[in-house]
Amino acid sequence: MHFHGKNCIPCYANKCITGKWFLLYLIACISIGFISSCNKKEAMPPTIQLDAAADYLSKDCILAPGTNFKVRILAEMGDANITNFVIKNTHGSETVSYFDTGVNNETINISKVLTKSVFDSETWTFMVIDKNGKNASVSFTVYNDTSSGYQDIRVFNDLILGAQYCQATGSFLSLNSGNIWFLNDAFTLQDSIEMLYYYDSTGDANTIASPGANIGSFIYPGSISPIYWTVRHETRFYKTAYSASDFYNVQNDSLLLVAYDEINGKRKAKNLVTGDVYAFKTAHIKYGMFVIENVAGTDSGTVQISLKIQK
Amino acid sequence: MKKLILIILSLFPVISVSAQSRITGTVIDDFTGNILPGASVTLVDSNLQTVSDVEGIYYFKGLHAGKYKVAVSYIGFKSDTVLINLGRKNDRYIINKLIKAVIDISEVTVAASRTDKGFRVPATIDVISKKQIQELPLITADDALLLVPGVNASRNYGIYNKTGDVTLRGLNRNIHSLILLDGAPYSLFDGSANLWNKLYPDKIDDIEVVKSSNSALYGSNAMAGVVSINTRKPQKPFEAIAKLFFGTYNTQGGSLSLGGYKGSIDKGFYWKTNGFFRKSAGYIMAPDSIRDTNDVKTYLMEYNASLKAGYNFGKGHNIEAEYEYSFDKRGNGNKFFEEQGSYNHYKTQFVRLAYNKVNDKSEIHLNAFYKREHYIKQNESVKNTGLYSFYNTYTNTNDEGLWCSYSTHKIKHNALTVGADFKSGASLSNDIYHTSVDTIENNGRMTFYGVFIQDQLSLLKDKLVILAALRADLVHFYGGEFHIYSPTLATEFLYDYQRNFDAKTWFALSPKAGIKYIFNENYNVYASYSWGFRPPNVSDLTRTGDVNKGFKLANPDLKPERIQSVELGAGIRPLKWLIMQPVLFYSVGNDFQYFVATGDSVYTSGTKMKPVIKRQNVGRVDIAGFEYKMIMNFTKNLSFVACYSYNYSVIGKYTANSATARDLTGKYLIEVPKNLASGVFTWNNRIVNTSIAAKFIDKEWVDDENTVEMDSYMTFDIKVQRLFYNKINVALTCQNLLDKRFVDSKGYLSPGRYFLAEVTFNW
């Protein structure tokens, strides 16, 4: 750079810029910078909608308690990926998280099967939150069909399940029939098996779970171990505060629908103790409960339960 | 006539100049004959000072006839004074041969006494010079600490370590040692784990290490010792050094140092600026056997820039300001969805303002400092349940204070130092979850007040030195809180630990006493007894969450830990080329803070269960040890330094308030190897200068019950370099020559053999 006179500041591309024009250029740059910083763009939030096709519920309606219904949630990112997807159920003044998961996607396309509970009205809210904390939600309300009553239930009393090395009785239970099978037979009836029992010496002790719970082959050794099955239904369990007498008083599915906690349901009911009452939900969206009536032994021992489940 | 007078007058300057003389000198090592560049040379009583150049040469010109005393000093050597009788038009040339005074290097250190003056401190002080830093096959600054026995500087992942772990004298935490930068505390009040990544070797002029408790001078965080990093002022009106380097795993970078002064070296304005940049693609830390698609290379990107400026009012009297900014991002080695995966990111600013006034009779040192560290952690993981978790931690740690000291030598045979320190720190942290709506807030603050006094009495013509010191510290903790906002299942394992923490105040007295007898320049012995004190840090008091070792519970009932140490050492030079420094020590730690497993395990993030641990006061810890250093200068170009240390660190009495019934009495402290050894062989010659280092790290326990041990290992490093045209230095370093790879206690793989090629330009 070189200088040509008192009004000439730097020279670029062989042209002299006089002081007056340079000052104007400087003012313009500062102004643009100031204006652009003032009008800083707000981050765009994500968008969400429910599929309105015939198979899916997307607006207010009336349903009987225990009725299953499908929703399809469609969401798209705004300026940042969607990182959290939540489904909430509000009835009265209480809001319960039904589903809460972390993701890191540009779009969401999820189908869910939900169940009408026992409350007069419940609002289902579907929300997505992105990495910037921006959110979007959509909701509908389902009202109780007062003309219908509660559903009948199946009752299975005094079921005795054996642990993995028990010779007296099998480990695998069908919740349709109440039949109990040894491993060899259960392997041929995979689609019927929704519950099983074993003993884990490494910490979980006496445990009720299901084929979909990823039980290691060190529990049921061999090539027919549930970890290798082609059909592995997952049942999830929640330990309730209900007493055995509460359980024995259940006559229909009213308590079954509210006893299970969607968020806190686990794949295993472990460290079983006599008198505990568990609620469960099967892969076929059937709700049930069982009470532990007796626990005996370890990997050759047994557990006795009574069980009630929606038809 | 007029013309004649004019002619005569015009000759006057020539006559005057030609009546002046000059003194030229060369400074060399008396034993090796090596030149000593950068030696300080003073014409006593005339305020003239200079330094020897790269060839060890200095000069004073324009001198009139008369008697002159030329005083030469150089770090690690005894000062030399030569009397010269300078005549008219009589240039004199002298050779100053300096004798190595490793035995007595306490004269030139700062950290041991918080003064610049010649203190014969009853301690073993190790000084790593600039020359040694340049010769060693090192990649990071803490690599240089292999020249100090009793220091365990470990980096299991090399430059990819988030932190450099430097522990002293059988204690197992970074936080037990105080790190100073040019006299101001560089380690944060809460135990900054990241600072060794900011101290790159080119910036450092020397490192002083004083082991044993120095709480009597420095208060908390100096329980195991003090490491003082010193950077010199510019030695020339203008100097510049530029470096480029390239290394394994696609490492590349460079550094630039510019500086100069206006006026003279001791009077006038001076400035120095340093810059450093490094990036690397990294390597995959997960071993082959457990590697999956989410394991990626652990990259790094870092840069650092600093500016120091000051004004010298005269020799030993100056004011100085320094500003440093550093940026550091290192990947954790895993990635699920985010572009940069999981990482640790530090942005740090450090400001220092100092005033020093040193003369023969007294010293004043004032150091004001401010450090702000902004830490961002990004964490992605998939839990054992298959759920994806993604959160960011934002932590701001601020540290500011003022250190003052005054020393006087006016009392005959006494050197009295008094001082007062103030420091205040705050740690403010937020965890923001993106895969749920949870937010965790965790805060805490601490204020430190300290006053100290030290007296050193020299008797028997300075052969006997008796030292006594006492420091009082008051520490106040307040503003502690841990809360979760909008909690969901993602943070359910933390629900029970939310609370506001009560304010606490602690008071401690830390005395120190020592005695040293100097037989002559070749033999001395010393003994010392000292107390150390360290309050709990904010994180241990208030923070519950994931740490490397497991899932840590906060312990608001934690008490300060204290240590008492006894040390016996000697400096021996039986032969001109052989120096030996043996040291025996014994320390007792009371209310020692130690991670204790509670016996529980929990799933936090990731698929593995983590042990639940808690920092507790475990009663008593006994640490006994032996250190030995040997320096051999075979010829002027061939030398060998060997260091060995043995540490016996056990829990002497276990009284932790733990839910478990375990008794850890007799168990060894974790991460303290019993034996550490290192050796450095240096050979300088006309073809290529070579330095070979070997390092042995003994086995160490990784759990408090001493059931899992990490194997011992040994590494060999080499550096070859050559200077061209006195300006361009080309160097090649290889660390871990034999490519020894191991998996550490966290299950991560070390990087193995590492090469670094460097080209340095020197103006």
C-alpha cells in the first residue's frame, strides 16, 4: 500500500480511494453489521402433526376404557435436529409421561398403539424438542364411552413356574391359555410365550421376564435359548404398591389399566418377594397384574403366582 | 587560525573515542567447556548489564580507563566475579568459567522461598533449564518432569489426554501440587486438571520443582510441593523464534515467539508474545476386541496466545502485565449422531499484573491474577436400555486474587519474609439435556485468606542455615447447591442428592522448620519438618455425577486434609563429573480425602454399570519414600541423568463413615506406583545432537480394595537434532520407540509409538 496525498488513504487495485469515500464505506460497513446483529434471526422450531388417515386417531373422540387405538406422529426439524420426543397423558390435574425418548433426527415418523384409560377424559399431547430447546406439540382429547362397562378379564390362579433347571415344572408361560412349557416345547411355540421365570446368581436373583428381555444364554444354555428365538415377545413389568388383597379383589380391567406405569415399566421383575404385586403390559398391548404367592429355591426352584389379564 | 582550531576540534571525538576501551568476554561451563548463552553479565557499580549471546559472548564498549568488576551469573552455576584494570585504548578479553553449583541451586530459585534472593533452602530443588527442555525427547511440557525423581507425570493417551496428571511424593492427585506461572497461581482454586495442556514447551524457560509440603508459604494446594513455570523477559532488542511441526496421527502445528525491549535490558519497556497451534486427527482409543461403529478417532484442536509487557525501572524493579488466551477441544473417542461426537472443550483466559522491587536489602512482590475457565462437555451415549442420551455441561470457573510478600535482609544474618494472600473462586455449572427436559445446576464458591512469616538464619559464615516459617489460612465455602429442574427418568439416579449446602469455614496453621549444613560447594545435608493443609474442593462437596472412576456422590461433610512431613536429604559431589542427591521422607496424612467405593453400582450413561464412589476422609495415610538423582557429566558433550523413587503409600488407619463394612486399613493408595525410574542420556556432537530417555512405571492399584492392578511398563524415547547456519534447527522425536501399547484401568488403549518432526527458525 502507498499513500498519494493527505486525502488519500490506502490504494487498492491502482485506484485511489479518497478520505471522504473511505469514510462513507466504513460507515456503511458498520451500519450493516449493526443492523444485521439487531435483526438476529430467531431459531426455527420443529413442526409436528398427526396422521389423519383412517387407521389413526388424530382428533377428539369417545372410546370405551381399555380400547386400543393407533396414532402416527410426523415431525420435522426446524434449525436443529429433533432430540426429544414425548407423549403425555393429562387427566384432571395430573399429567403422566407415557413415552419419553432421546433421538437425534431430522424427521420423526412413529406409530404408537395407545390405550384409553378409565378417566372421564384424557388429553394426549405429542411434543418434539430440538437441540436448541425449541418445541412443537399437538394434542387431542379422548372421552369415556359411558355406555360401555369395563372389560372382562382372564384369571389364572396358582400358576407354578420353574427356574431354568427345574425338572418338576416348566419356565415358559402362555398368557392366552395359562399353559406352562419346558424350554424344548416353548421353542416350538415361540409366538405363544409372553412370560418366563429364572434365577440369576449374578444379582437379579428370582426373576420373571419375557423372551424379549435379552436374557443371556448363560441362563438358558444351548441353541434353543430364548436369545436365539425368531419371535421374542417383550412384556414389561412395574412393581406396584398394591397389596395382595387389592389384587384378589380385581373383577374387571379397571385396575389393570391404571396400575401399569408406562414410563417406569422394566423388562424384568427381579428379586421377587412373596406378597409383591406387579402390573404388566404385553407386546400385544394387553394389561395385567400378578401377585407373588411363593418363591422357593434358586435355579432349580419355583415361583407360584396368580395372574389376571385383559381378554 | 580559525581553520586550524576547527580541524583540531573536529578530531576531538575521534581522539575521545579512540581513548575508550571495551571488555569482551565468553561465558563457558568450567567442566564441559560448553558455551553458556543467556548468562547475565553486570558491570558492578555502573548500572550496565547485558547477556551473553548464542555463542556465549558479551561485550561492554565505550569504557574509560579504570577498575571494573564483571559479575556473571547463570542458572545452575555459581556466580563469577572478575576484577579488570582497564587502561586507555586497552580492549580486554576474558573467559568466565562458571562452576556447576547444582548442590546449591537454591540460590537461584524462586518457588522454594517466594523471593529472588539467594536462599539456602533446606530442601531438594530440581530445576529443568531451557537447554534441557530443548534437548529432551518431549512432546508436552510435563514430559520434562522425568528429570525429577518422585514425580509421576502420566499421560496414558499422550497429547490426547484431557489433562496431564502430575502427582508428587506418593500422593495421588493433581490437586495436591501448586502450579505457578511467573509467580502467580496457575492452577485453579478447585484443582484445574487442564493446565498442562496449555503449557507448551516452547513458551517455558525453566521449571522449578520443590517437593514436600510448602503450605507454610503457599497455603492450600501445596501439600505435595510446588511446580513453578517461569518465562523469561526478552534478552535482545528484538528476538523471534518460529517453529513448524508434523507428527503421527496427522498431527500438525506451529509456534511463534516474538519479543524485544526498548532502552536497555534493565531499564525501559519490554514485551513478549507467544502463540501456539496444534491439531491432530487422533486414533481410536477403544481396543479392537470391544470396538464398534460408534468408536471414532479422538481428535484434538488447540491454540494458545499470550502477550507479556512490562517496564523496568531499573535492575530488579519492574511492573509487568500478562494476558493469555487458550482454546482446547479434544474428542472423547465416541460419536453417535453429533458431528463432533462427545468432547471436552476449554476456553481459558488468564490475566496477571505484577510489581517487583528487588535490591540487596529487601524485596517486594505483588501479584494480582484473574483466571476464567469456560468448560463445555458434550456427551452422547446409549444406555443399557437402548435409550440415547445427549447432554452438554457448561462450567465457568473463576479464580482471582492478590499475593503480596515483603522480604528484608537488614537484620544481620537473617532473611525475614512476610506476606499476605487473598484468593476467591467460584464454580458455576449447568448440565443441559437435549434428549429430555432436565437441567442440572451445581454451584459453589470459596474464599481464601492467608498470612505467613518466614525467617532464615545464616550462621557460621553461611554454612549453617536454620529456617522457620508459619502460615495461617482461613477458607470459607458458601453458595453450594445442586438442583435438577424439570426432572425426568434421564436424571432419576440423581434425584435424592438435590440440596442447598451449608456454608463452612476452616482455619489452619501450617508451620515449617528446617536446618541445612553446607560443608562446602560439594557437600551439604539438610533436614526439614512441615505441615500441609488442603480444604475440600467445591466439586467433592457439592457435585454428584459421572467421573472417570465411576459415579461420584457429593459429600458435604468432607473435612480439610492435613499432612505432616519429615525429610532428610543431601547434596554430594564426590567427583567433578558426578552429583548425587538422595532424599528420605516420611509423611502422615490425617483426614486424608480419598475415593471410597460404597459397594453399589448404577447405570448412568452408557451400557456399563459404574461403581458408586464417594470422596471421604479416611483417617490416616502413611507415605514413606526414598528419592535419588544422579547427574553424570562424562565429557563436555556426554551426560547422563538418572532418577529413582520408591513410594510406600498406604491407608494407615481407616475410619471412613461408609455404608459398607469394608476396612481399607493397610491398602495401598490407588494410582501410586511403588517404583518410578527414569534416565536421560545426552550426546552432543558435530553431526547430530542426540537425547535418549527411558522411563519405568511400576504396577499400580486401580481400586481402593487393591483387587485390580495395572501392569508396569517401560518406554524409550529418542530425539535427534541439528542446527544449521546457527539459525535453523531440525529435530526428530520418537516417543515410545518400542511401540509399547497397553489398556488402562478405564479400558482405553494408549497411542503407542509417536513421531514428531520439527523445524525451528531463530532470529
